[in-house]
Amino acid sequence: MLARTLLAATVLLMLAHPAMAQEPLATYKSLSPELALDLARAALGDCRTRGYQVAVAVVDRFGGTQVILRDRFAGAHTVSTASGKAWTAATFRTSTTELNAVSQPGMMQAGIRNLPGTVIIGGGLIVEAGGSLVGAVGVSGAPGGDADEACARAGIDAIRDKLEF
């Protein structure tokens, strides 16, 4: 009888423990439209100084588009490619260059290349502030993913001081 009472009391305590309850609302950081635009402009400007005509996309932490800029001579395909890179980086929470490395044919994660909307080419980077993911940027149109990524990184570096909010 004592064992049953102790067991029942333990179960009740476990059910009532606040650690098991989930908060009804979540709080998160996000980029303002102005900061997203500053990031896109800085990345586009860096590519221009290197002589590249590109498109730049900035998405929020969930992959929703905030900004798209396309230089006047960038190919029409660069808009969807930049958007796809930014979306892929945000939703997988890593750079598209890293995803490219871990998803080569024959590797365990090769299947992610076939998921709708993923663009696994260098040029997509996550944007973090205070250890939290706040968005991602994708660049397309430079001669190679490494050059796209360099412009994306320059865009992030240009707003770094504004990210700690």
C-alpha cells in the first residue's frame, strides 16, 4: 500500500513539474527590413567592386524572403538561385558550401540535394546575432560559389556592428 502511494505521488509530481510544460509563446530575434536591405546592398556593392553582376537575397530565420536585389546585367536565373541559396542556408542552419561538402553523391546526406527548393552551391550564409540565427543571405552571379560567398560574407561583415541588438 505504501509503495502504491509513493508511486502515485511520484507520478503526480512528475506531471505537475513545470519543466515538462512548454511555453505557449516563443520569443526570437529577427532582422529589421532596413537591416536586411543594408546587408543586401553591402553584398551587392562588394560584388560590384570585384566586377561581378549578381543578385542578392536576404531571408528571415524561417526562410521567408525579406529583400531581393538584382544588378542590371545579372542573369535572370540569379534571382531564384540567390533566393534558393539563402533559403537553404536558413532552413538547414548552415552555409551552402558546407552542405555541398556533406551531400556529395554516395554520402549519407546526398538525398538533401533532391529536396524541393534546395540550392546547394556556395554563396548562401547564415546570419547570426548573439548566438541566434536571425536570417540568411544568398548571392548568385559571380564566377563560382566561392566568389558568391565572399560577397555574402562582406555583406554580413558590413552590418556586424548592428547585429548585436
